[in-house]
Amino acid sequence: MSSGLKAGDVPLVTCPDCGGTLVFHGQEEEGRLAWGWLRCGGCGEPWPVKRGLARLYREDAVRGTDRLMRVIYDGLPALHDPLTTVLTPLLQSVSESKMRAGYLRRLELGALAPHADGTPLRILEVGVGAGANLPLIRRELVTGQEVEVWGVDLSEGMLGRCQQRLRKGSYPGVRLLMADGHTLPFRAGLFDRVLSVGGIGNYRDPAAGLRELARVAKPGTPVVVVDEQMDAGRRPSLFQRAAFRAMTFYTRDAHCPRELLPSRAEDVLEEQVSPFFYCLRFRMPEPVAVTG
């Protein structure tokens, strides 16, 4: 199953540089963008589409820990999910499925209701990786709802594994593209649910990443962020401490970035979903009306 953008999706994506509208010039396959360029009508910048993946990010902006983590993920895409399944219970004494269920429930997928104007519901996962959350998201949705799941990642290797997953199963409505979480290529308020797992902690600018998650979410919708943090309520063993330090080699301060949330964030909830991972849920209110 193809997972690239459809021609009708182009008005929903924007130029990462200036936020301008994009126009596709190129070849389509099976109704999806296959090869060509998405050219900005504002600044004129062309963004490539190769092998069915739109690449809406600047390579020169991928630096520091962003570049290091991409090298790691590109180097082991086939091992990532199997290792997660095996090591999660070994290191944290909790199953992978229980951990994922702990944060997915905060998306409140069962509460999604159809839009009055008939437009599809849209869910965004930033850092979609190999797509391990996709079947769990589908399982939580109400049967018969028209829902699009958009997944972005900077690792072409991980997105390749995700494409393989989609070809093997039934995942209608999935869109994948390469993008940088610091400058998401979407117009504001596009998504009904927003999820980010295992990425914010190694961003070069996590505050910018959180602002982008908040910007693309509709007012009032849950935005859920998950990443590493040692559970302060437990007494980890020496083995667990060593394992956590190895997992978070990129920083000496792996923690929930609650202090970096946008100032207007509300309904903030922080909790541990496993000994090594926090879940941070928040919502953004309606924009303040400007008068005068």
C-alpha cells in the first residue's frame, strides 16, 4: 500500500521556510506523489519528492544530536522494534504493550467525533519511526470513522521500515513524509490529535519542538509527548541505572520538559508510563482575539 501524499493533500502542507503554499510538479503513481518537487508559491523554494516521500526539511538544519540520532536510527531500522519488544520488559519490568497503552489512552481516540463539515479526522505522529503505534491507534478508533494518520520522521531508514509495515497490512489513510520536528510543514490547527514519542529529549531545541506540536494541534485537542525520564518514585537497581544512562547517552538531564511548554498550555498532566518513560499531556486554548 502506497503511503505518500495524495494530490489532494498538498494544500495541507506548507513550506518549512516561510509557511507558504506548495504546488506539486512531477509524477504520480497510484494516486500518490512519487517523484518531483513541491515548490513554494511564496519564497519559490523547491522541496523534493523522491521514492514517494516528500522531504520537507533543510539538511543543513539537521545538526548536533539531531544528526547523531538520525545516523543511529538509519543504521538499525530493522532492529529497533524487535529490540524494544525484548528490552522493555527486561530493563523496566513492564511489557511494551502496557507502556504504549499507557500513553495512547491520553490521546482520547475514542472521543473523536466526525467533523460537521465532512472533512476527515487527522492524527499526527511526530517521530513515527517504523510505525509500531499505527496498529494500536487503529484499534482504538471507532469503526467506520474516516481518519487520516500522518507520520513524520527524519530517518529515511525508519520510514522505509514503516512503509514495509504498511505494505504487509491494512492501514488505509496513512501519509508518511520526512520532516523536522522543529519546523513542521503543516498549517496551524490542522490535526485532531498529536503524538510525539521518543524524540523531544534529543532535539537540539526541545522548546521549539513543543511549540510546533502545539501550533499544528486544533485548540482543545490533546497533545501527547513521551520520552525518557527515570521514575523518581522508584528505587532503580544499579543495572537499571546503567541501562538508563546508556539509553540517554545524548544528555545528562533526561527529564520531562514541562517547563518548556508554551505559556498558554492548559490541562497539563505529567505521569510515568514505565520506569524509564514519562508521558506529558497538554492542550492549547482557542487563540486570543485581537480587538481594536
